[in-house]
Amino acid sequence: MLIGEVARRSGVSARMLRHYEALGLVRPSGRTGSGYREYRAQDIRRIFHVESLRSVGLSLREIGRALDDPDFAPSVLVGDLIDRTRERIAAERELLTRLLRIDAAEPSDWEDVLHVVALLKGLGSTSASARQRAALSSGDEVPVPVEALVEAVLTETEPNVTGALQWALARAGTDGAALLAAGLGSPAPAVRERAVLSLAEMPGDEAAARLREALDHHDVVVRGHAALALGARGVAEAVPVLLDMIAEGRNDIDAADALSVLAADPVLAERIASGLIDRVARPGTGAPARGRLTQAMAAVPGTRVAHALQELSHDEDRAVAVTATYLLQVRATP
């Protein structure tokens, strides 16, 4: 079979067939009386073998080795191809993400595009100061997409940069709250903590709603930060988690401060008093926990707490009794 017919039947151009021959990949087995290349059945099979291996990403040099070296192990080469393909896919995904974020910024001209590209590059810099500058400059001209800010804040470890990113997110609107809430589902505890701390810094009803949902989170750290943030905002749903934090000794001082803010409401003060008294009296509550709960009564007004402190001033645990006695004296002081 002559080269023209082989090209028509195989779909491989005559020019490429000559290139294969020059590389030694496929050599025609014979020649006609006029000197034309003549491909035989085994040559055609080799052409299809070459094309099959090209289709999975092998270079022509790798194909030559695979076909001519009987000891060549395909598993090594296939594994390398898998790694290279994954790297290429990751790079394409990164490019697609960057393009989508540029598009989300709705640039009006190429200057805007360049501005967004520079900010995105700054957010991904290895320099903390560059990341901080990028966060602080976001929104000055063209807004950085919220997705980029959320991704940055969930991976940031430098406190100053984190603060700048949280500030930028607060300016970006309510979309950031939903994206941060998605970060609460991360398998990484550090990412979950960054997500809830960033939500705590965001104003507005949307962020508060996401923090309310976080009160039932399986991660005690997430629950605690959500409760502290909501307590500072005067949200009553935070009370049970704050009481648990005091009893368990998790950020108990901050939790007691949050309860003192909530106790400014007389109705909530009664609820908080009931919760503290109930936890002190629960069987199995150890002396350290009872001491923390007693201390938390300091900022809770009302006669109910006063009566509880009077009883606790005679507690069998000296530390609890001393604390209760001191708090009674403080409350009695004009």
C-alpha cells in the first residue's frame, strides 16, 4: 500500500508518516519497482499503535521506547502521564477560577482587568505585607471578587493579614457570609475556626443567621466562637452554649463577659440566672466548674442570684464559698 492510500485509510497525513519514518517510528517494509514507499500489514498496525499511544499523551520519543524496548514497563510511564495530566488539569482549573473572578468583577476596560489581576496576584503572594496591601486596597477601584477574599481568609495564618481580609469582606456585602459558612464544613479544624471568626467580624443579619446555625455545629470551637459573637450582639440563642463553655472551662472568662452583656435584659437575666444555678446544682459538677459558674453570677442582677450566692457562701468547697461571699459583699456595696 502506497503512502497516499495509507494516509487516506489511517487518517494520518503523508507528511506525518514521513516524519514518523525520519524518527524511525514507522519505516515502510518495502519499495515498489519505481522506488515508492510500500507499507505492509505490520507497518499499518504499527501506525495505529503509534496513534493510540499519542492519544493518551505520550511523546513520540516515549512511543518509540514503548514499542521498541521489550523490557520497557508501561506502568511507570502511565503513572507519570497520570501525574502530568493532573498537574495540567489543576493548572487549567486555576486559570478558569482566575478568569471567573475577573469576570465577576465586571471590568469595564483593560485597565480594570489589570487592576483585578494585580489584586488577585497580591492575595496569593508569599509576602504577608503584599497580601495585606492587596486586601486593604480591594474595592478602591474595581472590587475583588468575594470568592477570592473568602479563599484567602480561610488559608491565612498571619493575624494582621487576617484582619485586613476580614475588613475587606465586611465591605464586600452579604455574599461573603454564605461562602464563609461553607467553610464551616471543612474537614480541617483550622479552616473551620477561621471561617467562624471571620463571620463574627461581619456585620448584618446574614452573618448573624449563619452564626446562629453554627451554635449547633459538631465542633465545640466553632460553637464557642459563634456563641461569643452572638452574645456580644445580644442574641439570646447563645445563652446555652455560653453556659456550657463556663461549666467546661472553654473560654469561660469571655463567655461570662458575653453573659453579662445579655444579662442587661431583665428577661434574659432571669434565664441566665436559672441556667447558672441549675448547672451549679447538677450532680457530678466538680468544684472547679462550680467555682467558674459562681464567678459568672457576678454580673447577673436579681434576687434569685443573690439567694443562690447566699447558699453558695456556705458551700463545702472553700474556693466556691469564698467566691460567693466576696460577690455578696460586692453586691451589697452601694
